[in-house]
Amino acid sequence: MSLPLLFTPLELRGLTLRNRIVVAPMHQYAAVKGFPTDWHLMNAGRYAAGGVGLVMMESTKVERRGCGTVGDLGLWDDAFIPHLQRIVDFVHQCGTAVGIQLGHSGRKARTGRPWEGSRPLTADMGIDDWDAWDLVAPSAIAADDKSPVPRALSTAEVREVVEAFGRAAARANAAGFDTVEIHGAHGFLVHEFLSPTANQRTDQYGGNEANRRRFALEVAECVRANWPQDKPLFMRLSVDDDAGWSPADSVVLSRELKAVGVDVIDCSAGGMLARPVSSTPIGYGYQVPFAQRLREEAGIQTMAVGLIVHHDQAEQILREGKADLIALAREMLHNPNWAFDAACKMGIEDSFSLIPPAGGWWLQKRMAAMPSLMTSTHERKD
């Protein structure tokens, strides 16, 4: 039997992923003043120990004012490097690659955690560095009717933010990450510059389609210049935001991103408006067509996301050439051992090697003692 594509290694520049399964970046809102905690070590570690090829850590802010809420991770200072390196080292010990998403919340900053209502925060809430948490955006346009109006960045400040992304990438490399992903989706700053809804500038960063793409491209160029040439670079896009940015726009941008050194587009959608994208009703694999279109029309490797739940579903996406990588988020929260479970169900030889021996040795011993149980597990249908 040929090896399933899901468990076929993938080379990205100098990095070889042991399989095509990726943990998508998921905000944890558990940092303390930008520093990771034991929660982050546990959260990344459980996925790595579960057998995935790549763990992508959550959106980590390149500026203090780019934090979305009080619990965001930060990389705007060298002080964060050793704390993140501890997580990187542990994930590597599990045989898994690890990346980090670099982001800036723009006009969607200064809000409460989702489970605390996501309400805009105010200066009287006891935040000791409130003055450093400046709400900025391409234009002075609020995210919605419940949010405060941000301050429009000056042209010089835009360039400073570009440099902040580059410095954060250099720090990510110093911490030992294998890849970085630029967050250009979900209504945050890079996406805001792309959007005709959020960006009404009249300088070189707005006014027409090419100018609105300029910030995203400059960020990618600056990150690439500060990121080793043998390490891959990802970028997440809202391929369709249902608010003026279309899949056709994403094809054009993806071609340009590839030319400046981006290797993989992480294909998501929405985030500019407070509702799902109308062209993609939510269902199994509902965003996969975006990955397929960019892969085919922009000639770039893509990562598919969006309610990918079952191993055979993931394998079919790869077999049909719709994406190069499969990313899971909430399904991984539900089952951190998803990759190992998939390997068992697909009959991968020596599935137990995906798991560190502190766990895998015992599970293999159980299989030897109870082969009929494990056979039925392999044959079980989702």
C-alpha cells in the first residue's frame, strides 16, 4: 500500500515536515504582559506529542500597541526570546517542527477576551501601560459601531510598523522557530490595509488596488530579509472577506508574495465584517476551495483550513491537489492526538514512532498484547 499523502514528508526550503498535518495558529489569550506561560508550553507540547508535522503558535504581536487583548503573546522586545525558546526546544524534542504567527491587531486592538465579552477596553480598567496601547489603523474608521475610532497611521509610522515585523522575525529566528507566518487575515492590520472598506488612504498605501497591496508586500519583504533563506515563510490571507476583497484579489497578491519569498499561503476567509462570508456556507471543508484556487491560479503552495475533521477527508483534499498542507484548529482542541489517531486508522506502519517513547512505547506494548483491539481500531469508520 502506498503511503498516504497525509503522512508523506514535505520539503519547504531547508525544512522537512514529517507529515502534512499542521496545528493552525489559535489565540490562547493566556500571556502575561506578552510573555508566554506554562499554558503555552502545555498547549504546544500536547500537539507536538500527538504526532503532527508542524505546530504553528498563535498570533504574536510585533508591537505593544498591536495587542488585541491583555493576553496576547509579544515579540516586540528581546526579553521574550528565551521564554519562547523554551517552548521551541520542547516541541523539537517531540520530533515536531514549530512556527509562530506574527501579527498586529490594528483597529481590532484593546478588546476584552472573548469569554469576557470582547468589549472594548478603557483606560480605567487598571492596565498599567495604557498609553502605550495606541489604537491605530490605515484610516480613522472603526471596526464596527461598538468600537472606538482608531488613529490613522502616518506614512512614516507605516514604515515603522513594517520594520517592527522584520525585527520580530529576527527574534523568532533567535528563539529557534522553524517557520514564521505573517497574519494578513481576519480584519487585523495587514488585512485592513488590503481592504477598500478599512483603507481609505490617499498616499502610496491606499487609493487603488496596487497601493493597498503595498503594505502587505513590504511586510513580507522585510520579514523575508530578516528570516533565513533556508527557512520557509507562510502568510495567512482572508482569501474572500465579503467586504471588497475577493479571491481574484488574493490570486494577484499571492503571485506577488511568491515573488518576494513567501512559500505557503494559509487560506482562510472573513473577519472584516462581523458575520460569515456569504459565498461559503459553513460546512465540512468550506474554505478548501480557496486553497485550491490560489494553488492553481497563483502557482503557490497552500494550506487548507476550515472544518477539516476526518483523516479520509484530509487525505482526499491532498489527493485531489486542492492543497499541500492540512491545518486543523478546534478539532485539535478536541483531540490533540488527532495525527496519531489518523495514522492508526490509516494503517501507517510504526504509527507509534509519531509519539515520544514516554507514551508511544506503552501504546505499542498494548498493541502487542491486544492485537485484535488495535485491528478493529484501524478498521473503524469515522
